[in-house]
Amino acid sequence: MSRTAIRYLEPIETAARGVAVLDALAEMIERAGLQVGDRLPPEVSLATALGVGRSTIREALNRWEGLGIIRRRRGDGTYLTAKVQTSQGPLPTMIRLEGEAILRLLDMRRVIESGTVRRAAQNATLAQRQQISRLCDVLLQIVDTGESYRAADMAFHSAICDATGNPMFGQVLAKMDDALERSAESPFSVPGFGLASFPPHRDLADAIVAGDPDAAEVAINTILDSVESEIRQIISPGT
């Protein structure tokens, strides 16, 4: 299958080769009918067919690997781990694939974070509850001013993880945050993305302070629902 797929590639003639390579690979996969579990052609074959260097192909595949679209097996090849289709509208294929990857990550986060906030509501000490409430105040103030909120958001969620009494919660969530490689121009990286999800952070903090695991789980799911809805609006604007 991977050998016949290569015939769907043509040399690229554009300065933006990184994006063009990813678009060409997505089109190749779709036209060749490659499915999850199928192997892609070797890097050297892809580079030759597209008329680019192997380093360009490697960088493109690194991007896809960071999004969980492919998996490399040493000495064996590169395999599809997610469905790939080209965009039929004005949205660039790479942005849609990135959004779909983040949705898969959110699906995992929903399972883990629901348990995390429940455990925090049950196990947090008085000092930890006060710290979580204070960090929530700081976070919401920063969001209101329009400043960069990433550090404050991480501090708030880290405090919740610490309150579980199990350091593995924080370690797992930190790795998930670093799991996806996002481009600088990604609409999922701009400061305005996800702002609607911040007001429910107050509900989450209050639920943990009150020692109410059910309310904490409702709040974290409300936060994740908001982010998921925004992603879907970006990648499927007509829905």
C-alpha cells in the first residue's frame, strides 16, 4: 500500500515548504486510501517525490508525530495512528488536524481531571484550599486585564493536583500539556483562545474549598466543554 501511495505526490514549488509538505502528505493519504495502522512510504521516497530534502520531510513528520497522527517504529517505518482527510473548505488541513488532535487530548484530560478534582475536593488541607482559592483570584484578575495567563493557569491547576495527595496526577497532566506541538500561528495558541472557559474556574475553586467532589467534577467538565466547543467551532465553522 505504501509503495503505491507515493504516486500521488508531485514536486512542491513553494517557499512555505513545511506547510505544503503536510498538505501534500494529507492528500496522498486520502487519495491512496491509507487507513489507521497502514505504513507510510519511506522518508527518502517522500523527499524524492516532493523534490525536497529529507530534513524537510523529517520536520513535517515530527510535527505529525507530536500531534499523535503517526507513530514511528525504529527499523520498521512510520504508521498512521489517526484518520487523515484533507479539508474541503477554506480551513487549512493542518489546522483541522491540529484541532482534532487537541480534541483527542481533551478526551483523555476529561477522564483524568475528573478524578483529580474529586480527589482534591476530598483530600485538600485547609491551607491547600485557601491556596487554590487565592490562585483562582489571581488567575481571573490576570485574564480580566488581558495579560498572558498561562503561568497563572498552570499554578492554579498544579495546586489542585498537589491537593490530591498523589504527585502522579500533576506529573501526568504536565506531560499531557507538553504532548502536542502547536505552531506559532496556530489559532489554538493565541491569547484569546479559551477565554470563555475561565469563569467556571471560580466554581471549581469554590467546590474544592467546600469539599464537594460532585460540584468539582461538574465544574471541570464545564471548563472542558467550553474549550471543546471553541475548538469545534474553529475546525467546523458551519456546525
